[in-house]
Amino acid sequence: MAKLVSKTYGDALFELAVEENCLDSMMEEVRAVAKLLQENPDLTGLMNHPKIDKEEKVKIMEDIFKGRVSDELVGLIRMIVEKDHYREIEEVFAYFVDRVKEYKNIGTAYVTSAMELTDAQKDAVEKRLLETTKYVQFEMHYDVDADLIGGMVIRIGDRVVDSSIKTKLYDLTRELSKIQLKVGECAP
């Protein structure tokens, strides 16, 4: 159900933003509102409280956002609250951002390495990804995991490229365990 809700509202906002030619500004607004909601769990608790009626919840959201973000986004938030889908608002916003990034060929890459990469290494990784994928731009996320020993793991969507020493050692161990040495058998 949550996936259907996020797709329905996310697609509606996306189509409106394309039609109004405000995709970039809408994405900035959506990210800002999503961040604000994540940073204020009390607001989420208030919006999900069963004893507060919808009209009061709509008024709260309008008081917070009216005049600060576009009327289109305020309208979407109002509709989400009126239809009792506030619990899925973060998924709606995430779906919208993903849809915009897909439309603009912006990829998101998660790079995990055994040690901190230098800026030059980060630039080289991003350049290589741009050369070998359909994307024209990347949002890069870097992480360090010393357990990798060396190399790196790159994840873009559901694709994973693992060139870590840890994985290579694991694969080698697995291959060696398949080889059965027969004790006592020697060639004449």
C-alpha cells in the first residue's frame, strides 16, 4: 500500500513540476521539507496522533509551510493529510526525488573502501563511473570499512561491483575448499 501511495502522489508531483517547468526548485523544496520532517519527530507524532482531527492537522501543516514553499507542494501535503497518508509522506518525497534523478540521468553511487579516499581518488572513481554508465552526473556517498582489507565496493541502485580483497579471499577460500586432496594417492 505504501508503495502505491508514494508512487501515486510522487508521480502527480513530478508531472506537475515538469508541466510547470520547476523540477529543480521543486526538488529543492521537497528535500528541505523532508529534512525538516525528519529533524522534528514531535511534529510527526502530532500528525499521527489519532485524537487530532484532520482539519487541525491540515491547519498545522499550512501554518508551517504556507508562504515558505510553493503552493503546489503545500497542496500536495494538504491532500496527503486529508487522505490519511501522512505516515507515507517521507516515502512520497523519496519517490519524487528518485523520479527526478532518473529523469535527469543523475545516479547515486555508494562507494565503500578499506581506507579514506583522497579527493583525487574520489574524482577518478566518479569520472570512471560517468564513463561507464548512462548517468551524466552522480551523487556520491563514501564510506570506510577496514574489513575490506583493500579495494572497494561500489553500489549503484541494485548493481554492485565488489573488488575488495575480503571478497577475493573469500572466493579463493571457497574454490580451495572444493578441491579434495586424496591422501595416499601419489603418481608413480
